[in-house]
Amino acid sequence: MKMIAIGFEGSANKLGIGIIQDGIVLSNPRHTYITPPGHGFLPKDTAKHHREHALDILKKALEDANITPEQIDVVCYTKGPGMGAPLVSTALVARTVAQLWQKPIVAVNHCIGHIEMGRLITGADNPTVLYVSGGNTQVIAYSERCYRIFGETIDIAVGNCLDRFARVLKLSNDPSPGYNIEQLAKQGKKFLEMPYVVKGMDVSFSGLLSFIEERAPRLVECGEYTPADLCFSLQETVFAMLIEITERAMAHCESQEVLIVGGVGCNKRLQEMMDVMAKERGATLYATDERSDPSHPLSKFCIDNGAMIAQAGWEMFRTGVVTSLKNTSCTQRFRTDEVEVNWRE
């Protein structure tokens, strides 16, 4: 019997509602909260954005999928990790819908949503996963019913590092600051050596960010480096750090597959660098990116979306997992390795 899941994602500045039927994406609309150049997004304002757009996105999800609420088997929502206020506002919508429609509800880990969507879209079997986004940076591998974290950032996420530097340069947040850094970096020619901080299997970006934030205005003003040069230098440095710890995890796991998930995974330069490493090891790179046009500003599934929550929730629900209403809370620091992955052998 076919089973349909609807997923609600709102852990950061993107509100997405997606519908999955047995591994097929029926709909996946979303709306992004975009702030002026030089500004980030505050939790309370982001939550307000999600509340204002939730019903429109829900209506569009149902229309695009051409289904009615009666046909949905389970409601899934992001429990965490993420920003508190946006998480809670989105969970409230999912909880209300589940009660109105009289459907079971499943709380989903945001990171595992990315992984399961990546596995579904790319066909990767048992990859080492590099999960890179605005709020998370982890190297992950599956073992004995758990996604084990082999390495991670010890301070800020790589996406947060890129976003904050985009603010220094006053780059637009439309469609995303990371995308605009990527485009500017393509024009960079002069490399600025920056702190390269790898500690065992973990990475640190805060010192590197402080280094470049402090020097950028002076270096650009005196004409020694262009903004493009600085974006190029920043990308090359942070991506090299990520690939180093990913390769070490692949060697430990004897893995022949590597999967990139998360919003920063849209970056073509990161994919190119990872592909070189993978080929040198005789391994295969899988990138959660279905863009037919490489110049398109956003990928289909890399960035936060509702379908990834629906897919992970679908996997959980088919193995008997249901969340009681009294436990449909949110956890800002919900770690990937806290979830029992009972749907994989």
C-alpha cells in the first residue's frame, strides 16, 4: 500500500512544506526570509515570516501534489537542530494540522532529513556524509543503527562563516549570501593565506573569520586584494579543511562513496574539490543537487526543504515510529547521533 507523508521544515530562514509518496516527491514549495545586505536574520523576525507564509505554502503543497488531506498518512516536522523561535512556530503549524486532520505525527532530526533526502535523490548506498550548512558542519557515517559523527566544527558552522563574511562585504542576501560569495570567488585571482585550523577530526572557523573580517576593509581599500580575491581565498581554505577531515573519515570507514548534503553543498567549487579527492581514492562523489542548469541560484534539494523532512519521517513511520503529541516539542541542539536509525540494515 502506498504511503504519503507531508513534511514541515522551518529551522532557519526557509519555510518549506513537502509531500512524499513512497520515495517520490509530489510537491516541495518553500519561501525564504531575506534581509537587507549586511544583515543576518533574527529568530523572532524569522518566526514571524514563517507564521505569515505557512498557510499559503501548505495550500500550494497540496495543490502541487494534487492530493487532499484525507490522503495523507503522516505529518512530519523538524524537531531540531535550528533556531528556537522558527522551529517552534513551524512545529505549531504541523501539530495543529495533525490534530485537525486526525493524523499521526513524527518528529524529525533536521540533519537526518538532509541525509535521507541525499540518499534518495542520488542513490548513494552507504556513503560517508559531509553535512555543511548555515548552522551545522559534520562528517557522518552510518554504523549499527546510528549516524555516527566522526568530525565537526568546534565553534561556528561553515555556512555561518561564509554568511558573516558576506555581511562584511555588504553582499546581497538574495538568493543567499553563500551563493553570492561563490559567484564573486570565481573572479578571484590572488590568494591570501589564512589560518588553517584542523584539530584531529574537527575544524574551527571562528579564528579564520576574525582574521579576514579584521583585514578585509584595509586590504580592499588599499587595493592589495579585491573582494573577489578574498572570497576566493576564504572558499579555498575552508573547503580544503572540510575535505581533509572527510577523506580521513573515508579512510577509517573504508568507504568508496561520499555524499555532500546541506545548503553549502550547492557550492560547485566544493563539489569540484571533493570530486578530485574522491577520484584519487577510486571513490564516487554524490552531491544532493539536481540542477539541470548549473548557473541556477539554488539547487532543488540541497537547501532546507519540506520534502527532506517528509522523506525522513516516512522512513521512520514505516518502521513504527510515532511521536506522541505531548512530546512534539523542539530541541535547538538535537544531535544527529541521538537518533536510532532503525530503518536501515
